[in-house]
Amino acid sequence: MATTPVVDIHTHIYPTTYLTLLRSRTKVPYLLDLPGKLAPPRLIILPSDDDPALPAHQRGRPIDSSYSSMNQKLDFMKTHGITTSVISLANPWLDFLSPEEGPQWAAKVNNELEDICSTSQNSLYAFATLPLSASSSRITGEIHRLQSLAHMRGIILGTTGLSQGLDDPALEPVWSALESAKLLIFLHPHYGLPSSVYGPRASEYGHVLPLSLGFPMETTIAFTRMWLSGVFDHHPKLKVLIAHAGGTVPFLSGRINSCVQHERHFPENEGGGRGPKRGLKEVLRENVWLDAVVYSPTGVRAAVEVVGKDRVLFGTDHPFFPPLDEGKEEWMSVDTNVQAVKEAFGEDKQGATKVLGGNAIELLGLDVAGDG
Ligand code: URA
Ligand code: ZN
């Protein structure tokens, strides 16, 4: 019997090349092997993880084989009925490299992702990574090269761009190259908010505040800056997939719009000509896709309401958010997102099916077995 394809567009990996890079470093981000290698190495990913007062096994986060093993990714897909995954390098990508180092590592990582996908019988595609610390000609050079890699469907992008954020005019050639290459931008958070906002008791709550609130706010601010600076006016065909159902963009889009309309600083409100020309509503309906990694039907409904039901795509965020009980095969985080989609669509089974796979197949031109 033919099956309905389920496509996971938000699923990460630290390929071997990247782990080698992290192991070679002593500054954040770096990988710390524990003595005797009895426990998984620790990824020191944020400056706050790099606390020499803590013993090595308590610094950063453990990076077990699920972060790099493709066999484990394929088993995970099988367990959860996922037909196809679009894999991407996990944060913090290559943001931290020097301008000289960036391009060669980007090429190595992207080639490894392509190799992984090309031996997967079309069950894997990828979003590439860019050498954002390099000159814009090296970045656009890599974008052009990606077009020769058969399984690349876009690029994953953090919120800092070339270091000054996504409203940086220096990003113009990069947006142009991505627009003409028709590569989707997967906008994903990493840096969160300044730790001071979490207060002196932050450590009592583990990663709850940075992951549940810092990540979505970081994404919301990055996308809003991109829109405010006119990126979508200059690049009307640019395509952006925003992680975690757009952060808080769906909920706050009315408020963002209203603040623009009431901003006296924008001369166009008094007959002048600054500020974005294409409204937020239009950009959300024409340039933006949202993933459904939001863990509630309310979040899925909000996403659908602002971008439309053809523009919301299922994801898992694997290998993050595994079950706390290590023996468990089914992941609560995945089940919550699948149920959220089904509940949000109710009787509209076809709508749910499209979010779970059909929309991604259409948007990314995936060759997927099944009857759709
Ligand atoms: N999800 C991610 O993609 N990255 C993290 O660091 C944590 C959760
Ligand atoms: Zn993610």
C-alpha cells in the first residue's frame, strides 16, 4: 500500500567534518573530550558554557552519536514514519571562523552533506551552510557552487548575517545570489537574548528560558529587521522559511505593523519615502514559509493564519529534544508536533497531510515515493 509522505524540513546534524573542526579548537565553540572517553564529549557552544570553575563533564552539553550518526537519523525517521528529511548543519554553523578559514570549511561541510544525501535513495536532501565571515564574493561563490550539488534545496542562516544582523546593506549581494539561485533561506536562531534578561536565578531553570523564549525572540527580531530594511522590496522573489513557526512573528505581526504605521520617524508616514514598501502581511503571504515546530495547535493555527495553509511545513528539530528516558524509541517532542498539526486542522485531513509533507515536496521539488 502506498504511504502518505511525511517530510521533516527541520532536522540537524553535526557531520564528521564539523566535529573535526570543533575538536581542533580551544575557543567557543569547541568540543571537549572527557578523560577515558567514557561519556560523550561536551559541546561548549555558548560563552556561558565555557566556565573553568565547572568540571569538564558539567560544561556545555553532551554530544552523543545521535548528533552525527546518519544511521541513527534514518532509524529515527523510520520510527516516526518520516519518509524524507531535509538535513541542515546545527548551530552555530560557521559563523565563528576567520574570513580565510570559512570558505574551505563551508565547501567541506556542504560536500559531506551532499555525499550523505546522494547515497540515501532520495530519502535525504539538505540545506547548505555559508561561509558568512568571508568576503561577499567568496560567499556568493559558494552559493553558485551549491547549484551543482543535486540535493541542496536551500541554505541555513543564523540571525547575525555577516556579523551586523540581517538588515546589513552589505548582505545585498548575498540576497541577490540566493534570489537568483532560487535557494530557500532557512532562518534559525542560535544566540538567544542577553543572559541578563533571565535574571540571577537563570541557572535554576536550565535551558528553559533561552530555548523557549530567547530563540523565538531572536528569530522575530532578525526577521523584522530584514523586513524593515527593505530586503523584500529589493528582492521580491526571496524565499524565507522561519524556524519554530516564525518565533513570535505570527502573534506579533499586527503589533509590528501598527508600530510602523505610527512611527513619525518614517518620513513616508508624512508623505516621504522610507521604511518597507511591501507590507508585512504581503511579505508573509508571498515570501515566507513557517515550520510547524511549535508544539501546540494554537501555534500551528497562528502560523496558518498568517502565511496560509500551503506554507506551513512539518519539522522535528532532531536530534534536539530527545526523550528523557533513554530507552524510549518514540520521541514526545515529535508526537506533540504531529498531534498539534492534526488537531489544528481537525476535519481538514488534506490540510494536515500537506503540512506533514505535501507542502515541502511542492516547495522544494522533492522526489518522494508515496501517493501524496
Ligand atoms: N535546537 C536547535 O536547533 N539548536 C539548539 O541549540 C537547541 C535546540
Ligand atoms: Zn533547529
